[in-house]
Amino acid sequence: MSSEHLLEVLNPATEEVVAAVAGASPADVDAAVTHAARAQRIWAALAPGDRARLLRRFAATVDDHLEELARLEVREAGHLIGNARWEAGNVRDLLDYAAGGVERLTGRQIPVPGGLNVTILEPLGVVGVIAPWNFPLPIAAWGTAPALAAGNAVLLKPAETTPLTALRLAELALEAGLPEHLFQVLPGRGDITGDALVRHPGVAKIVFTGSTRTGTRVAALGAEQVKPVTLELGGKSPNIVFADADLKTAVDPFSFLDNSGQDCCARTRVLVQESVYDEVRELLAEALAAVVVGDPADEKTQMGPLISRQQLDRVRGFVPDGAPALRGSAPEGPGFWFPPTVLTGESPDSAAACEEIFGPVAVLLPFTDEQDAIRLANGTPYGLSGSIWTRDVGRALRVSQAVRAGNLSVNSHASVRYWTPFGGYKQSGVGRELGPDALAAFTETKNVFISTEGPAQ
């Protein structure tokens, strides 16, 4: 690969340089597409059982290197070591789950007069996956695993700040026996490598996870070639807490502090019924003060650094000096640290209450009744996730149906399971990932009619 540009990878906890990686040029992307197209034809020609077996071997190889991958994720992304182990394990699990679908990727027989009609699901060809920096390992696998299982080749472009785990995954794929060039990683800048990948006519589909602003550009470039895209974009998820809820569980600060708040599903809008607002405020103040922020490699740490200086500056911009807030503490010195924070003086239409901050900052907002809670929950351009806390089953169902979001949890803060579909409403994205239909999203449906009436006499 040529070195059109170099990517300097920093440890977010120390600001030390971990590695320098050569970025792929448009010529590199073009060559990768050519090689991938040849590998895809070989891959698609394999018996489904053989493809499934190789994917399971890939999963087993990842499993053999879980601790290595996790430690690499800690160094390049600043993730807590426990979280990083889960993320590496999630790649393994996604590969296993996708492998199980290879031999079950079936079409349908549709009753028609005069013959037999069947549908066939065929692979798209070469798929481009553009992964973000906030969860480099699992989200890369969200697109890669089902695309490979459906018979495609994959070109993965990791984020500029977190290319190392992706590069290692590509090495493990070869070690597991996947065909050369079937799964390639193309590090690089979005405006160079990413742009070339999206524009390339030999790339049949793009899967993008990132900001809404960049996602709209990816969608526009794809539209120029009538190229399908899956977009998982921003979020400003509500945590709706009714007065009858189990408050200590409902206001868990890690619903918005996990991964230092760098999570599009983070419950950063804490909507609380007025009658319990003061109690929730006290619970949050106590919880934030107890959060241990520090070295992500330390098993006792509960929150690590932000990914970069740029992200730190962005988060600071939402929290002016003197703003009414509940605050925890954070280390001083090298590293991109910001304390856990809940803003308490924001209006529902303020920037902090409506825009995605992507840091350890939430807003606390009161509501009066069910309809007011729904109005506030739907009061942003996003619709990715959210939580509803109540002991009233009827209310839980009514509010779940009324909130415009793709992934809701009742009496839970979980958003993502690889067994179930994931995606957003409104400006949070287009399409769905994961779940039982994930493989089909990487296929074309071909319809074949076979006449049984014989040749005309």
C-alpha cells in the first residue's frame, strides 16, 4: 500500500504515539476492489457449508486472540479493558452467528399459474464497510460478518484514529484460511480513502456508521450510482423515568457514561417526572461523585478518556464555565479527560439537550405527564434508541409505540443484541443491521419463473 498520507495513532489516556499507519490512496482502493472482485467469485462458488466452516474458523481464531485484540483496543481507543474484552468477544459471536445463516439463506417458492416461481438470493459482490472510532471492533463486524456470510467480499475502512484492531482482524482472517483479498482493510482519511471507496463503481454497497453530517454525504454519493447504503448515524436518546419506576436502577449514570459517553445510544436526555425530579437529582449527584475515572487498563476504572483532543474540545463547548450541573471528577495532565457531568439548567430546545455531544454529558429535564414525556422524547432530529422506566405495562406499551426510535428498552438500558435488528428513525439512519435478516441485506433477490406448460404447438 502506498503512503499517500500517514495516520498517527495516539493513546487517548497518555497522548503517546502508538503507531503510524500508511493511508490508502484512491489507486490503492482501485487495486483493492479489483483483487476483492476476484476473491469474491471464488468465495461465492464455495459450497455453503464450506463458507460456514471457514467463518467459524475465523471466529475461533479471533477467540484465540481475544486478550491481544482487547489490549490493542485499550491502547488505540482508550476503552476500559473489561469493555474491550467484551467487544473482541462480540466480533467472535457475530462471526459465529453469521456462519449459522450461510446454509439458511434461502429464497421462496411463490404459487403462480402455469409454472414454478422461485426467488434466489445472490451476493452483491464487493461491499464497503466504513467503521467508526467509538466501537472499532464490534461495529466493523456488524457489516463484515453478514456480508461475508452472504457470499460477498468486504473492504473495511476503519476510522483514522483507530485502524489497528481492524488491521489485526484482517491478518486473523488470513490465518483462519479465508481467501486472500476477500477481507481487506484500507486505513485512511475519510475525504481520501473513504471518498474513493464510496465513489468506486466496483463497490456494490456501502455500510457507514458515523455522524449524520458525513452520512448524508455518503448517501448522496451512493445515489449518484443508485448504490444501496446502510447508515447508522447519530443519536440523542431519552431515558424516560416515570414516578413509579425503580429509581435507583433507572438513573444508572453508566447509561450515558459507558465508553465515556461516546455511544450513539447513550441515554443523554434524562427525562424525569416532576414528582420525583429532586430525588433523581440527588441520586445522580451521589452516583457521579463515585465514578472512578482513570487508566482504562486498570480493572477498577469505570470511565476512561475521550478519543482525541478534538473530541474533548467539542464536549467542553457544550458545558460553559459556571453552568448549573452535577459533576464528578477526572484526572489532570496528559490524556483527553472530561468529568462525568449532568447539566441541570438546560431548556428542552438548547443545544446540549438536542445535539449529539458524544461525551460524558447528559441533561436532566422534568416532565409532567405521559404526553409531555413523549413530546420531549421526540423533540430532536434523532431517533435511535431510548429507555422507558415504569411498572405500568400499559403505559410502557403506549409510550413505546409513540416514541419515534428504532430501539427501545423497557426497564432496561440495553440497545444492541446481535440477535435482533438495530437501526434508527429520522436522522439516526437508514436500514437495519444485525438480527435474523442481516445476511439478506447483502443480497439481491432474483426471481425465476419456470413454465410447466411446455412449448407452444
